[in-house]
Amino acid sequence: MCSKAGLYSVLIVLCVIFVDAHLVSIQQTSDEPLAIDTISHVVPPMNRAMKSFARANASVCYPVIGCFDNNDPYNNAALEIPQAPELIDTHFLLFTQEAPTDPEFLSYDGNDQSIAGSKLNPSRWLRIIVHGFVNNRNSIWIRPMVDELLKLKNDELSDVLVVDWGNGAKFPSYPNAASNTRLVGKQIGLLLKKLHSMKGFAYDKIHCIGHSLGAHTCGIASNTVDNQLARISGLDPAGPYFEGKNALVRLDPTDAKFVDVLHTNTEIAFGLGLGSGEVSGHVDFYVNGGQNQPGCPSMTTLIGGLLGGQSEATFEQSSCSHSEFNRRDCINTILLSMHKIGRAHGYFTESINSECSYKAYPCSNYNSFMSGECLVCPESGCGQMGFHSISSPGRGNMYLTTKSVSPFCGYHYLIEVTLDHNIAKTSGEIFVAIHSNYEMLANVSVTSKSNADIKAGDVFRHMFSYKADLGQVDYAIVYFNKAKSCMYSIE
């Protein structure tokens, strides 16, 4: 039986093969893009890209930061140990209420004046943003999140610290990046200790927001200060090398006083998911089931597009993730799109100042939720996904749906269609178009796929989100799509 770690490597190899088959190397200046056509040698050879020289029982020590080894449980990243801090070159960018667009650079390892002279105010919250694989401070989702956090008022008034460890999170070495979370987390923790001792900053005013590998990095940062952080928000925590591993190397509920997690890209393709589906917080939100998000192509679709030679179309599909893409670096784009497709950071950013509550319901599983079995909030309460989850009573596993386009938050509705007992067995897709005042408000597939088995007496129930309260529904039209379309009207 193949191990899951082996399958992660297989997928990355497949990406290299697929992209390599559709690039052509051309004479270019630094401003010229690559042409997409046939075989290229732009991609590093697979043996160099994938080969690891890590060995067991290895260790390394760095000044100020300390020592690391790859003994159990820290053997999770293909035996890699953290790279040198000089190589990772972590930067800490502080955005304050006084200087929202002109960051100060803080240091944990000697330049105490960067902290002493900073505009950091201990009476405010400090929101820390930590990116993941193939990202850096310039990734386009980070600035909108900074802006929304700086808009917070009253008891939530905040400054924002962006952690840029992009040099340690570069493609193709995911094992190195996974291991580097340990060092970057320790660096963040050391900086927080300095803020605590020099500025009197209380740990219970610190909120770490981490996407992908950044979610686990937040956990390690809090471990460095004895898990005293007020809150960690894990946005689609990375699955490869972390899911199912010891809690010491991954995000878990003990890492902070409150841990909330968004699961958005755990879809299984070739035996793996790029986000972790493992319960990791006091409340875990499985958005649209947590596997793949509406309006985004699945990983299988992306890879299928590459196999079919449609690299340009694949680039366009991947843009729904609201992530940065560099067309001159095709490999980075494909891997980035596959992991960012979950939109976790987009949902979280939108939730900060949205009037829509992202209401979520406790349920045993996603299928039960989509069948309408969990639409009543229990005594323990429902949840509110995103920034305000800490203020809602819901805890445990929560489910909700979103719209396919921004703004993603919407009202939940359940559609139920009962088929006549006299119809013949068939297959196809059933849509319900909801109308009010002679206007179609929504058109929803209740079978969720185009080739669903359909027989007499079947009952189809389906949850969906809509941008507003539908109010009075005048009538609905049910459409059945097959080779020929039939139309039935219900009033």
C-alpha cells in the first residue's frame, strides 16, 4: 500500500511532468513572458527538484534561535531539518493605525531599537499574518486582509504584523518549507517575547492568522510562549506532512486559548488533499464540505486541463483563488493554484467587516447538512465562520455553504424535490429555478451532478446560499436535463 506521503510526492512529480510538456524555452529579456507551446527545459529536472539528501538523526543549531533535529516526532517533513535563518531571511513588517501603509521592520535578534522605537501600542490587538507555501509579503491576498484588520474599532482596534518568510517557502522544495515552519514559528515566538518584555505587550492581545503552512507556524509560535496566545486562526492548514502527525508539529486546540479553523481544500485527488481535513481547533468550519469550493475548478480538473494541453485555460481557472500568479513561473502557478483554490483567506478577509454573519451549523457530516437535517441551532448554539467565530457560541465541527462569487456570504436555503411515483428510471441533472415577482432569483442543481441516478419516488434535498433574503417565493420551475429536456412547473 502506498503511503500518503509518497502520494504527495507523486502529485508534485506529475505537476512537473504536465507543465514541462507544454512550455517552450525562448530567448527572452527579464520582462518577456514564456511562450506556451511544446517541450521545454525551463523546469528543473525531476531528479534535482525532488531528490532529498536528508538523513535520519540529523540536527542543527543556530545562534539565538536554538537547535533542531529530525528525531520523532520531527521526522514528519521527509527528514528535512530547518534551513539556515540567513537563507530564509524572515522579515517582520508592522502596519499600525498611525502608519497603515508604511510598515516598520521589527527585529528579534539584536536590533532592540526597532521595537523600542516602534509605534506598536500594547493597548491594541496585534494581528499576525503568516503566509504559506509559494507566498511572500507581496501575495495579493495579504494587503486586503491587512486593510480590513486595520478598520476594526473599539475593543477590536488592531495593529498588524506581516511575517514574510518567502525565501523559505519556495517551490519546488515543499519538504524544506514544511520543516522551516519550525524555525519561522520560533522566530515569531522570540519576537513576541521581546514585545512582551520591552513593550509590555500581553499575549492575550495577540491573534495569529496563518494560511496553509502558516497555520502550523502560528501553532509553533504560540508554543514558544507556552501557548499563551489569545487566538490562532488556521486558514486551510496544510495537509502534506502534517495531517495525522503528532500534535507537536501541527496546529491543534492546545496551541492557543482559542483556535478556529477553516477547511476549504481537502479534496482527495490521486489519494491526497492539499489542505488538512483533520479536526484542529476548538471550532472547525468545513466550508461547502471543506473539499473544494463553488466557482473553482477541482484539482482533477486542473490536472486534466494540463494533460489536455490547456495550460492557458488552467491559469485562468486558477485565478478564482484570489492568489498571486506569475506567468513566467508556470510550476509555481500550478502548485499555488491547487492549494489556494480553497479561498480560505478570501473568506476570512471578507468576514472581518461584513454585515453578513457566515452562519454555520453543527452537524455529524456534510451530506446530512446538505440534506437539511441540521438547520436548527441546538442549545449549544450555531457558529459564525471567520473573524467573529470567537464571539459565537458554536464549537466543534460546523458546516455552511457559500456563494460561488464574492461577496461569498449568503443566506442558507433548503430545496426539496419529490418525484412522482410513475416516472421511469433515468439519469441526469435536476435544476430548480426560484421566481418571485416574475424574476428568477436563483437556479440551483439539486442533484449536484449531471449524471445522477433518478427513479420514481426519489426525494432530493439540497442546501444553497443566496445573497439576500428571498422573501416571498411565488413559484419554482423544475428542469430536468438529459438528452432531451423536460420541464415541469410547480406552483
